Amino acid sequence: MHAELHRFLARLTGTVVLTLVPVIFTAFVSMPMALSRHPGEPAPAGQVARHMS
């Protein structure tokens, strides 16, 4: 692989990863707060289903 192409792909991959890390972190932190539970847990009895938007 050409050295310039290798450097470009390394920087592109780094940029994509550094962009996605805060997005994924925010999603995993805010989902349980919005649902008042973790997504895999069953909803408590008596809790009305609501839209998250």
C-alpha cells in the first residue's frame, strides 16, 4: 500500500472513531435515563408506554 494512502486511511479511521465515541457514549448513557430503566429490563407494572421524542 502506498505510504500516503496508508496515512490518509489511518487519519480517516481515527477521525471516524473519535466522532463515533461521544455519540455511542451519549446514547448508552441517555437511554436508561429516558426510559427510567435499562433497555433490556422489563417495564415496571403500571408504567404507561410513552414515546421518547
